[in-house]
Amino acid sequence: MIQIKDNFLPIEVFKELQHYTLNTNFETLRLGDKDFTVLPVPDHIKSFLNEDGYDLIISFIRKANKSTDTDLRIHSDNIIQGEKTALAKVLYINPKSNASENGTAFWEHHTHGVELPKDVTNEEFDRLITEDSNDLSKWTFRSVYYSEPNKLLTYSSNLFHSKYPAKITHGERIVLVAFYKNK
């Protein structure tokens, strides 16, 4: 399941969020062996992220540029903060003129297909992240959804995906990501 909603936030709310992301210092967060450049999501924005049938696990704002977050890292969002995920969302924030063309790509794994199997072992999940996630010989590109300010991309968290392209050549890609579990 992949859904797109243009003009997700009311325009004034989106402009305020965009201003916040462009004028606030991001922090570096280390998760496993990967560094993420992040900001917290303002509380008043979280109310717009509610989704019927799901509980929000976590949301944050993430930034990538030519020197940070530069690998492809194809993955699925199986478990976030110890919770089994069901749904993921990406809200594109940066102004279109502020970054090289970018978006979210979806992939097919040579063994597992387009999504992580529901019965995947923790060992296989870890192997996919450490061995296969940046090895393009293990993947077939399926599609890309390009960034547009205030566009919301919602998808099943078990789909294999990545930011696109691996490296932002100019400017910054700024997105709000949110992860959900079933109620």
C-alpha cells in the first residue's frame, strides 16, 4: 500500500514547519552504526499525524545533504523503538529549490520480493541491513516518489525503500518521518 496526499498540512502550518526546519540547528543522533541528523517534531504538528486504526510510535524530522546520510541503505521499517511497525509516513519539507531532486524509492529484493516477510527472523533482518542494504546487485529498482513541499507519502512499513538518490548533491533534503503500530 502506497498513498500520496498533496498539500497535507494547512498552508500556514506548513510554512511555520518549514521555517522551523530551515532556522533550527539539527542534532546528530547515532542509531546502531548510522548517524542521523534530526529535529524533534513540534507538538502542534503531531495532531495532524493521527491515523485511524494506528498508534504513533515516533516521529522526527530528518535532514540529508552531500556530507550527511550519504548511503542508500535500502530497508524496511520492521521494528522501531522495540515496537512492530505497520505504517510509515514521509512529509517532504524542504523548498523545491533548496535541494537536488530527491524522494523515496521502492525496491524489490532478489530473494524476499518487494516486502519484508512477516515471519522474517531477527538474524535475517539484521543481515539485510548490514549486508544487502547498499549492495545494488541484490535489488531491483521499482519506483520513486519525488519530493514536493507538503506532500505526504504513506506506505506499509514492510515495503523495501530508501531515500533517493543515495547522496544529495546540492542543498538539503528535509523530511518528517512517522512510524505507526496497529492499535
